[in-house]
Amino acid sequence: MKKMNKPADLNFTDPIFEVQRKHLLNIPKTDYQQLIQTFEMVNPSFQEGNEKMWDLVQLLYKMGLIFPFDYYLLDWDKGKYFIDNQLNFSNCDLLDLSMYLTAIIRADRFRSDVPGENIEGFFTDGSMKRIFLQLKKLVNA
């Protein structure tokens, strides 16, 4: 069994990050636009238990924005800092955004019963909106 690195010690030279970066750059702009439209349908009327939110999550998986890196959000220094401080993500590139989305979505499996620390909490505190605003900016650049 492979020993997992703590994300605070992420090795960004690991080939998984370069593979993901290339994948993200090869996703057609129209697919990103569909993802953003799906988010915009979910976000304004977001309520706990919103079924459309899961359509968004499925689309994130289908497009490959969720990828298998060792993300432990609470130990990943940069990830924890951005999420905890509710920053605007305006300096993030596609890989950064993919990593945040992965951390949020995958962590929900373990934190779904903790208010504010589950996917719904990231919608209500505006983190998902800030991530998707940056994604929209990158896609339209």
C-alpha cells in the first residue's frame, strides 16, 4: 500500500499535477461554460438538500475536475488558508481551482454531517461562488 503524503507536504513535482494541468487545458471551453451555467442555476436558489447541487457535483466528476490527489483539506496549508479566510481565489489557476473543488467535494463524504464544513457550507459561505467566479474569469480570458 502506497504511503500517502500529508498535503501540507504536497510534492507538486508529482506527475499527477502535470497530468491534471494538461487535462484541464484540454477541456473544451463549451464544457466549462456548461459547468458554469449549471453552477449559476444551483447557486442563486441554493438551499440545503438542493438536488441540483448533486447534478453539479456529477458534472465536476464527469469533466475530470475532481482528481485523486492527497488533499486532506485540514492539513493542506494553502487549501486550508484560502477556504478558512474566505478569499476570492482571484490568483488561482485552473489546477488550483480543481484542487479546491476536489478537496471540498471529496471531503464532503466524511464531513457531510458537520454544518459549515460540508459541501452545503461552502455554498452558503460563498466559497463555491468565489471559486466559480474565478473559473468564469479564466474561461472567458
